[in-house]
Amino acid sequence: MRIFANVLSLTVAVSVVVTAPIQKLAATHTVSNTCINGKRKPDYYKLPSDAKLNSKELVVMKAILCKAIADYNRQADTQKINLNEYGIQYETSFDKEGRKIVWINGFCKEAGLDYKNLNLQVVSVFDGGSCFFNTTINIKSGKTTPIKVNGLA
């Protein structure tokens, strides 16, 4: 997991557990029917890493993220996240037991912001409010860490 000491974060304790096996999730979930209701969908950017997600795991990752965001939004008073308006960077690694863990870095796709090298460099800012969030996903268990939304200046 990445930790940026210089980023203020507001953490809302939302932890998601997806109980269905990966095969069932991959067969029954698509990004379009789990949480994307607008015309735009989030853009996903794979950051360099030694671990890779196969196509089923990628579908599962997106479904788990959508559920985590929906759960976060139900509990958040302010700083709600509309996933349709985000870019999502992800980096896959292994935990001590060899399970795939995906670090998620979400950022707003705002007009006028010109992000470069999104598959190579992590978007990192000070503050920024709900335009920037992160979490981690355990692909096998379906659990996420609490979504951390950046603070406001």
C-alpha cells in the first residue's frame, strides 16, 4: 500500500466484503450494470508492477470498487464520489500469503487538468477533497480497505 505522509486524508470507515466467488463475480458483473449510470465511464490506467490481473480479475476488481464507492457514498455526508467522473490508476502486488492486492488511486477527470503518463506516474496531490481517493482491494476475498478521500485545504 502506498502512503503519502504529505497528503491530508479524511477516512470514512467503509470496508466491503464481496462474498461471491471470483468466477461467479466475473460471470455476473460488468462495470456497466454495477455502478456506472452516466454516459462517461471511469478510465483505468494500469501502473507498472510485477503482478498482473487476468481479464476475470479485472472485472472483479471493477465490481468490488463500484460496490465500495456505493457503500462509501451511502455513509458520507459530504465529499461523495461519482465514479463516472474519475480516472482510476491501479497497481497489483502480492501480500504475504501470495494473494493479489490491488492499490486503487482515483482522481477527477476535470476539464483543464492535463495529467501525463497515467500508466507510468501516480497522480499525487496535496488536499483536493473528493477529487482524489485511494483504497486497496484483495481480489480473492473481495475485501477493501476503508476509502481514503483527500482533505480540503
